Amino acid sequence: MKFSKDVSSSRRKSRKAHFTAPSHVRRVIMSAPLSKELREKYNVRALPIRKDDEVKIVRGTFKGREGKVVQVYRKKYVIHVERVTRDKVNGTSIPVGIHPSNVVIEKVHLDKDRKAILERKARPAAATA
């Protein structure tokens, strides 16, 4: 059911917006949920993923694996996690891309900007509770 006449529900337009999105929009799209412990601690459900976050893969072939995010590949909408690799025929190993929706953030890499984001996101939740 459509609520806003200003927002298109066209499949064609939605797909175009997704696949031609600029980098700053892709950052927001590439958000991952926080673990239950972190959700309790910060009162935030999800965060845009970044390099050096520690994640646990919860869906797909590599389900159950944990590791640090080595690269956030916005162009392909994937992240690369350490030790999640596939060996090629010639013996070299390449990282396997994982979509951020298939991981849970177990440990957040905090700096002053990330702290500010967490505080800003938690404020509205604290006001309603």
C-alpha cells in the first residue's frame, strides 16, 4: 500500500536509484545490524558498516565465520572479511564479497565521529522510552 504520493513505488525507478546511487548514499544502504549486546548498550539497531568493524556472518555459505572487515567495496555493494577467501585454480586466494545485510556487527570500531553518530541515533530512542 502506498502512503506518499511523492515517492515512487516503480520497480524500474527503484532499481535505477539503487544501481546508480552515489557513494554517500551507498554508505547508508550498506548498513548492518548490531549484535544483541551492542543493541542494548547503544540503543541503536543498525549502523553503516566500516573497515575494522568485527562482524559475524549469519547467512550464506560462510555462515558462522567471524572476522574483521578488511574492505568496504561500495561499488559492488559488498564487504570483504578477513579469512573469508576462495582459492583460484592457479593457487592465489581472493576475498569473497559478502553483502552487509548478511552479517551482524559484533564489535564497533569507535572514533570520535562514530561516537557522535551513535549518540545522535540513540537520542530519539531515549526520548520516547
